Amino acid sequence: MTETMTEIISTKMNPNVIPHLHIWEWHIPLYLFLGGLAGGLLVITSIMIVLKRKFGIGPKDEGNGCPCLAVRIGSILSPVLLGIGMLFLFLDLAHPLYVWAFYTTIQPTSPMSAGSWILIAFFPLAVLQAMLVNKKFLRDRNISIINKLIDWTEDHLTIVALVNAHIGVGIGIYTGILLSFFSARPLWSSSILGMLFLVSGISSAAALMLLLAPDDEKPVYSMVDANAIWIELVVVGLFVLGGVTGPANNSGAMMHLIAGDYQMAGMTYMLWFWGIFVALGLVIPLLLEFLEAAGVHIKLPQVAPVLVLIGGLVLRFLIVFAGQTYHTFM
């Protein structure tokens, strides 16, 4: 008599059930990058407005209550970039026509629910700030409803900017918290990920404003960017240290990122992380900006901010992809 033994695997360890859970593709890193960049722009422009109006600190105003050029451009780009990022998020949704369902409930413990409601507050206030700092241009268009809105709110620009600074911080942190709530992904399961994405977003925003600012405004944004970069280096160090010294799953996931041989676009994660993100995206721009501040003339001053933006984008792709290519459980 022959007995047949059948083994049933019913846990998530079954590689045929969840081999890597690779469900997020290029749309999500782009959304996280643009969302962080938009949040960083809102934080920087809002703080610059408050510092100038309350303490007289910052680049010279253009007159008639209009802030400097970089603040005016940055205020416009903030909602525009987030709108583009939301388009990428929309394209990634399995059922995009049901996106309205996010706003039928409030779930404080859900990062997606909280993020959806933060976005509702972000757009109108960010657009209002962009209108107020560009009121001279808008008044010349002589659009009645816009003129009335500016007349009603222009004396409260400082309050609008203060609120927007906090909303910008919320958006920047949210892009990291969105990932860190996925505890089944060991690389993402880090409480410092929100801070890392916030600082990276502010650094990228400062780099973008440095590219757009006229020569007389560039030193201000170079200083902001340099300070954001060294803070980001500290946070990156804490992120790596926390992962390596954590439980086996977290340690394995971090080593998968910083020393593994898994490849993205033909190059290992390790080279992307240490070579492109850390070296080219943080260390070299920081050195270049410190040299510029010390009076050493850099022939191509736009190199540093471009490298910072590339590094910020690479960081999102690395975290999203490496978090998914590492097994759910060991």
C-alpha cells in the first residue's frame, strides 16, 4: 500500500504567493520625489516670506509687497509640481475612478487617508500664497474675481505663509510615513524615513531655487541647501545605522540596499546608494557649496544643485525598489 503525503503551505513564506510583492513601479518614486520637492518649496518660500516681513531678513523685495524673484517662482512651482506628482499617483491606481472614496472617511491611523486630507489643505493655500506673492502681475491682468480675492487676503500673507510652512512640513514627512507604515517591508519599517524624505525634499527645493534665482539671490539658497545637505547626511547615517543594528529582517534589508548585488538599471544598489546618492548627490554638492561660500569661484555653479536634484530622485527609486525586492520575511 502506497501512502501519499501532501504538504500544504499556507503562510506568506510561500514564494509562489508573494515572491517579492513588487507592486509599485516608477510612478511612485516620481510621486514621492515631486511631493517632497513641492513640500520643500512651500516650506522655504513660506519661511522666506515670514523672515522678510517680520524681521527684514532675506533678499531684497521687488516692491509693492512682492517678494524676491525666487520666492515668487518657487511659490508657483510648489502646487504645480505636486499636481504633476498626483498625476503619476493617479496613473498607478488600480481603480483611479474611485479615488473620491478617500474623502468619504477620515482614518487618522492610515497614512494614505491622512495624506489625502493634507493634500486638500495644501492646494488652495499654496495657490493662494502664489497669487499673493505675484499680485503685481495678477493685478495687471485685471481679472475681477482674482483682484477681489487678493484685496481680501493680502494683509494676511504672513498668516498664510505660517500655515503653509507647517503644511509643507506635513507633506514632506508624509512621503516617508507613507512607506514606513508598511511594517512587512523591513527596509521601510523605520520611524526616521519621514524625516529623511522631509530633509531631502527641502534640500532638493533649495537646489531648485538656487538654479532659478538671479545671481544676487543665489548665496541665500546656497546656504539653505548646504545646511539641509549636512543635516540629510546625519539622517542618512542614522537610517543606515538603525537598519544595520536592528532585528535580522531590518539588518538584512539594509544590507540588501547598501551592500547587496541586486541591480537597478544595470548597476547594483550599493553603487547607486554610495556612488550616486551619497557621493554625487550629497558630499560633492556640499563641498562645492562650501567652496563657493568661502570665495572660491566655481566655473559651473549649477553643477551642485543639479547633482542634489539627481540624488533626491535616486533616493526615492532606491528606497521604493530595494524595499520591494527584499523578501517580505526571512
